[in-house]
Amino acid sequence: MSTSLSTSSGNTDIRPLMSCFPSGVSVVTALDADSVPRGMTCSSLASVALDPATLVVCLRTVGPTLQAALDSGRFAVNLLDERARDVSDLFASGDADRFERAEWRLPLGAGGPHLTGAALAVADCDVAQAVEVGDHTAVFGRVSAVTLADAGEPLLYGRRRYARWSVATSPLAEMSVPLEGDARVSTRL
């Protein structure tokens, strides 16, 4: 049985659809005009081009993180480690003191604060273009530097739940389950 989810005004709620598309979790950070750090949890991230290396992040149009990125012309994308669920929740909360409660530093030339201890990888970006679409703005960033942690695995999010990459890809999680018409398919629990 299928269910159609739409409102009478014709605006379809796509959140149930997107919850079926698990992704990594990032925190986008930038410094505002007064050098105050701003940041928000963001799972709307994609690679756009390899040459020049370009990412796109979708940020709330009315949010201070977007304004800081646009005003400074720079931002950082912190890809969270699987043990950083608390950091994801903190930066999704809107708490004003989030940078006082998270470990971070601002390396020379960084696009925004690097969340040390929580980030598996960080991309420093220069704003190339911004396109407002509804309540969010797609910000295209040319990657100027990438910093990788020595070790770690990605934090995942889907179906409104977090998951650890190391658990999801563990050989113990794999179970051979025959699917209709094909007994050779292996699925993950």
C-alpha cells in the first residue's frame, strides 16, 4: 500500500521522502562581520564539480550562518565523525552558546571554524555563487583546502535516526537474505 503526502495548497512535504535518503552529516561554519563564529548542522551537501573542486550546501535563508558565509565570502564544511552525534545535535539546536560548548579552532586561511575532535574531514570553501530557493539558499563553494583527520568513520543520518558507518558496514551486520527472484543478493541489517 502506498501513501500520498501533500497539502491542499499543493505544497508537498518532502521531509518523509528525504528521510529515506541517508546521508553523511556536516556542520557548516563561517565567521560573521564581527568575527563571531556561526554554524549549523547540514545534511544537504553535494559535490558539484571536480575541476574546479566545487561543493554545494543548502542553508536556511534567514539563518546567521548563511549571512556570515555570504558576508565573508567563505565557509567551512565539517564532515562529522561517527562519534560526534552530540555535536550534530548541538549545531541543529540553535543554542547561542554552541561554539562555547564545542571544541574548535580557526587555522590560518580557513573558510570557517574547524570542529576539532568532531570532524572527520573539513573543506574550506570560497563562495562562488548563491541561489535562493524557497526557505533555503544553495551556496556553491570552491574548495580551497581539505583537511583530513588521522582516523575515524562518518556519521550517518536517515529515517530521522543516526547510524555509525563502522556498524553499518561491519561484516557482522551483513546477512544473506534471498530477495524475490534472486537468491544471491546480500543485504545489510
